[in-house]
Amino acid sequence: MIAHLLLYSNKVFYISHRSFPCKFLFLLLFLCQTNIQQVKIYSVA
């Protein structure tokens, strides 16, 4: 599960790094971090 999330985030990072400006990339990384925290909360619950 975690490896799949890392693979997905690497793919998104690669695509957005080529296509979008850095501010959008930082926003995307922030959203990915919050999603991973939610997944951790759901897995604990």
C-alpha cells in the first residue's frame, strides 16, 4: 500500500515537474502529504 502510494507520488511528481510551475508542485506535494496522513488514520482506525 505504502509502496504503491510512493510509486504514484513519484509518477505525479515527474509529470507535474515537467508540466507545471513550482508553486503548483508544492501545492500538489502538500495535498499528497495530507492524503497519506488520512490513509494512516484510516489504517489505524
